[in-house]
Amino acid sequence: MPTPIKPPFTLETARAKVQAAEDAWNSRDPERVALAYTPDSEWRNRAEFFTGREAIKEFLRRKWAKELNYRLMKELWAFTDNRISVRFEYEWHDEAGQWFRTHGNEHWEFDDEGLMRRRDMSANDYPIEEADRRYS
């Protein structure tokens, strides 16, 4: 595993941190994704609240079992010394084949070693036609 990008962030390192997160999430590998978070990382994902890497992995397994062919784009919105905010879009389909686009925002807080200790996410989903997909 590569060494995490550590705070304080610059524009260059904040962009690199966002790209690393996008790449990890697009792997759809809960084990890989969870390594970017502290062992006691606190999450809010929509209306779910949980703590720790094991809870993160369980959440991601459930998520990607439902959100099939998931493909994500993250964009740096703002940053400070140890915090980053992003906007994101991702597309996925359900078991019936209905495609969705999800738009949202995340706020991240990092420890001194560059691991995310807090993630706060809000999002909205809406159905799209497969022909209207932006990410493949």
C-alpha cells in the first residue's frame, strides 16, 4: 500500500488525495478502500452512522451488492490544513437493470498520518436511461 498523502494539504496534494480516493472506490474492493481510514473512523453516509474499518467494509459490501457496475467521479471542492470537501457523481444500476445517477458532497477530516478519521456524506439518487450515462 502506498504511503498516504499527509496534511497539511496543498492544492496539488488535495487533488492527489481526491484522485486516490476515486481510484480506490472505483476498484469496488472494500478491503482496499478501508485501508484509507483510521481504525476508528467515524462515518455518516446518508442516514447511516457507523464507526471503524470493519463497519466500513460491511457497508461497502452491502453497497456494491446493490449498486451494480458502480462508477464514480470525485472533484475537489475545497480544502484546509487537514480537511477536504468533494462533490461527486456516480452511476450504477439495480438488479432490475434500472440505471441511477447519484450526486452528492463529502467532507473529510484526516489524522496526521493522512488517514481519514471522519467522513460525512450527503447524496441524492435519480433514475437515468442507460444511454444517458456519463461514466463507463
